[in-house]
Amino acid sequence: MATRVKMALHYKQQQPTNDSTLLQFGVVYSGSEENEKFFQYTPGGQLNFYVVRPEIAEQFEVGKEYYIDIFKAE
């Protein structure tokens, strides 16, 4: 089983204690017809994680939307 969630990056902060970057996402709910459809199936939620490679963190922009695919690890 797999699920696709559409989320927007709400917050991004460099962590001085361990040289990582915190990324905080929230589900989308408006702004486009597609977002409203996603909201019907994922009406709430947050995802937070840290990235340790600067070149990866630089690819994420606050306010932009991203698809996140979730599927069972084998």
C-alpha cells in the first residue's frame, strides 16, 4: 500500500548544534483544485525532519509545495 501526501514547507532552520537543517511541513488545503482534492483525504498533518547535507537542504524552499510518497519498507 502506498500513499501520496501533498505538503507545503512552512519552516526551515539551520541547527547550530549539529549542522543540520530542520524542515517542517504541513498538509495543503487550498490554493488550487488539486490541493482541495488532497485535503479531502489528508485534512491535517505535519511532518518534521532534519537534513544533514546542505546541498539537499538548499533544494527546499519555504512556501513551496512538495509531494511526499509513503510506502512500506521491505
